[in-house]
Amino acid sequence: MTLQNRFYRLLVSRRWLTLLAALVVCAVLALAAGFLLAEAGPLIVGLGLIGIAAALAVVRDIELAYAAVIGIVTLLPFSSFPFSIGFTPTLLDAALGALFLVWVLQIISGKRRHVVLTSLAGPVLVFLSIALAAFVLGTSHAGLTSYVLRHFGEIILSALLFFLVINTVRDWDRLEKLSRLLMVCAFVSAFLGVVLYLMPDELATDVLSALRVVGYPSGPGVLRYIRDNPELAERAVSTSVDPNVLGSLLNMTIALAVPQMFAKRPLIRRRYLVPMLGVMALCLAMTMSRGSLVGVAAPLALMAVMKYKKLLYILLAAAVLFVFLPQTQELLGHLVEGFFLEDLATLMRLGEYKDALILIGRYPILGVGFSGSPDVDTYLGVACVYLLIAQQ
């Protein structure tokens, strides 16, 4: 008889021991709950319990893990835990970690017996090798901090996500579910962005400042304006902190959702999809993000020319309205200033690109790593992810 069986028989045969054990467990849990409530407060404890329950659910189902990642990326991309472990972990870090954990557990348990690779696996592995070499060499001229280590880890984790996706999204049903969820979450983010944009500034500031419990900024700075000047037009931010981040999310998801209007079997019924796209397009315009507007116009124009002729007429009608409607004149002027290099923000952006190209020209093979530039006349950082990766 095993020790476990003996212990079970002892508890069953002596009911008072079972009652005593239950009372001890309840007392320990009550003391722990009281301590946490006193130290952290009921809100943090409540959120912690919800997080534990969600984590237990996520590690049992990879689709729930994907849903957590998509939900956080679209609705709370900059949220973090209210504690530090040398650095402050973000909810996205936890969600990605849970996603990888589910995959690894499936491999260990034998539910997945093969690791799938594609022709793109080689280039991704080469990128990871170069990134690792650049990280190691970069520490020779700049100190290693917790932020740099975390930043490098997030880049590696994001690249490894490629292998996870091609191994776990292997059928149309799962791909359709995740695509549908991405479009719905993007719509919710856009709806929040429009509502917050139309709110009185003081109320919108209070609502956004309430997110400080998950690491978001608070105060008047949560509202964004063109050139950060409150006398100019406000820019929609939703819960994305930066209007350009929100614009990037919407231009990607709009380009994903528009072809569904012409599909024989759309992922979302057209009577719901059309108003969803309307809200997303409105919010995209409210971000005043010129790059995002151009970024969505280009693929939609290509789709219209190559396949969807009805879309071409819709885009032409939208362009006419955009040019002549009084409500769009400020955004139109903002776009024209950018195209003709007439505003300070565009000139500063071009200056960033120039400085980035100088740094890349000096270190074209491995870049300068993730800690900083070794030269006093250059710096690491540019508002273009491709140039930033080339720098590093």
C-alpha cells in the first residue's frame, strides 16, 4: 500500500482528522487573504484571483491562450502587473508565455508528436542568430540593464511565435476563429476610441487615467493632439496610449476585414461587418495618423484593382467625400502638409530616418546591439520598425 493510500484511509477512518485538516486549510487561506487584502487592497486581490482563474483556463486550451494574446494586443497592449521582479512584467509577456507553455505541454504529453517547419524557418533562425550575436556584441560598449534584457527577450519571443503559429494553427476552423476574434477585438478598440474622442476632455481623461492600476499613464497627458498641442485637433487613442499604435492596429484589421464583404462565406455576417468597418474607418480617421491612412489605402487600392471592382467604386466615393466634406478638411490639410514636407513633425521624422541610415551605414552587418550606440553623435531609436531592427 502506498503512502498516499495510507494517508487517504487514515482521513476516511477518522472523520475528526478530516474536519481538522479542513479547518487548518481554511484558516491558512483566511490568513493569507487577510494579509493580501491589508497589503495590496481588495482591487488588486480581486484582479489577482481573476488572473489566476484565467491563467488556469488558458493553460488548458491553446485557443483560450491565443484569445488572451489577441485581446491584450488589441485592448490593453501596454498593461502591466502591479509589481516588479527586477522589471515590471506586462500582461502581454504573461499571455505569450502561457501560449508557449501550452504548446510545450502538448509536445511533452504527446498530443503533438511532430514539429512543423516551413521554407521560412531558415531565414527566421538566421535572424535569431544575428540578433543574439548583436545582443552579445552590443554589451561591450553599453551596460546591460533589466530593460534591455527584457526588450531583447520580447524580440526573441516574438520571432519564435512564428514557429508556434505554424505548428498550432493547422486547420481552417482555428484560423477563421482567430481571424474573427481579431476583427471583433479591433472593432471594440475602435468603438472605445470613438466614444472617448467624443467625450468631454475631463471625463475622457478620468476614464483613461483609471487604467493606471494596470500600468497605464494618467493625467492630462493621456489625451493626444497633433504635435502634442492642445490648441490643435485631438487624436483618438482608445486604450492604445499612442494614436499611431491604434492606427497601425486598425489599418491591419481593416485590410483583413474588407475582403470579407465580398466573400461568399464571410467570417462575420455582412449586416454586422459593414457597421463594424464604418466604426473602424471613422476611428482610423480620428487618429490623424498619416502613415496608417496611407498604409490602409495602398492594400485596399491593390485589392480593388486586382480583384474587387465594387471596392474600387466604394474607394472612389470615399475619396470624393474625404476631399469635399467640411468635417474632413483638417485631416486633409494634415495629410497635404505631410506629403509636401511642410510640417515640423514630418521634418523631424525625416531627420530620424537620416540619423538611422548613418548609424546603419557605420555598422551594416550586426548593428550596434540593443543597449545603445557606441558613437556620441548617433543614437538608437527611430519611428520605423524596419530601420530600428537594422540599427540593432
